[in-house]
Amino acid sequence: MSGDVMGIVFVRTIMIYMFLMFALRIMGKRQLADLQPMELVVTLLISDLAVIAIEDNYRPFAYSVIPILLLISLELLVAHLSMKSVRLRSLFTGHPVYVIKNGVLQQNNMRRLRFTMEDLMEELRQRQISSLLQVQDAIMETNGKLSVFLKPQNKPVTAADLNLEPPPSALPVPIILDGKVLKENLPGTGLDMEWIAERLRERNIPGVKAAFFMTVDPYGGVFVLPKEGKP
């Protein structure tokens, strides 16, 4: 392969990468497992068109970019119309289907979904549910995931059940990551470098570079993980 061809492949690859990143941001952030059928089809077609654009150096670049733009436009149009119309939404994305309803197995629905008892039991085991008798409802969602709701007597006990009022939970804020202070997080916590250094000394950590990870929660709790080996 000549240098000119390599250069074309290099440039096309970068252009396709940037173009697809922009396109996927427009379509919305989703994991592959969460895609609806229409979204999955569009994603697969875009992938094939992107590969052709990179591999076929003699094919005009626009021949791949224009179909990709058309697919993205079609996906956005379908998404917009689906938000406006229940019928269209049901046509393109389907609707949730009961696999178990009020504790009763829906065998006809399972046959229609081609969802076997082995599939169902595997899904329940992954949720630490050992018996069908524990399940009140199980619903196959439009993205292919199974939502499971336990019977009241099988649900875990909550603080509300015990008439307790636990303090509100809050996420800890990262302060140090891999030996570096995340200065952008300091203003929201009201902390400074002196406070951080003091907390590290209390844990026999000589300095910021010797700390691998450090977080602070809104209640004053501090977690520090020192670096292994030499800082």
C-alpha cells in the first residue's frame, strides 16, 4: 500500500470517527443493550457505511456520508413522531408484554415472544430470585429487558417499613485521583490544599502524590486509598 493511499485511509478514518461521534451525540447517549429495534438497525447500518468509507478509497466520501446523514435524519424524525403518536410509538418500538401477571405465568405471551422457561429462570436467578412463587409481575420491556416485581411478602424490608428516618444519602466528591488534586471539585466542598494535606498526614500518607484516590462526602467522611509502590 502506497504512502498516498495510507494517507487517504488515515484522513478518512479520522473524519469518519469525528463525524460518527457527532452523529451519535445527536441521536442521544445509550448503551447498545438499551437500544430500541429501530435504533439498533440504524446503528448497524451506520457501522457498515463507515467501514465502506474507510476501506474503499476509490469510492467518493460523500457516497457514505450522505446515507449516514439520511439514516440519522430518519431516526430523529421517527423519534419525534413517536413522541407525538402512541400508535406510531407502538409500531416502531412495540409495547411492554407481561410474562408474569399477578403471580400467573403468561404462557401465550411467552410463546409470542419466543421466551422460554430457561430464559425466564436465568433472568430471575440473575436477580437473586430462586422461585417463580416470589414474583408478582414480570414485564418484557421494549428494549428486551425483563422488569421484575416481587410479591409484597418477598420484598426486602425498607427503612419506611420500620418507621425509620435515615439521613439523606449523598454522593462523595472525588478530591484526589492518581496523585493529582481535582481542583475543579474543591470550590463546591469548601476545602483547600492545607485541609487535604492534614487529612493525608493523619493517615501517614506523605503527600498528594502518594495518594491514589481520595473522596469527601457532605457529612465530613473521608476515604483515602494510598498508592501502591513508589509514588
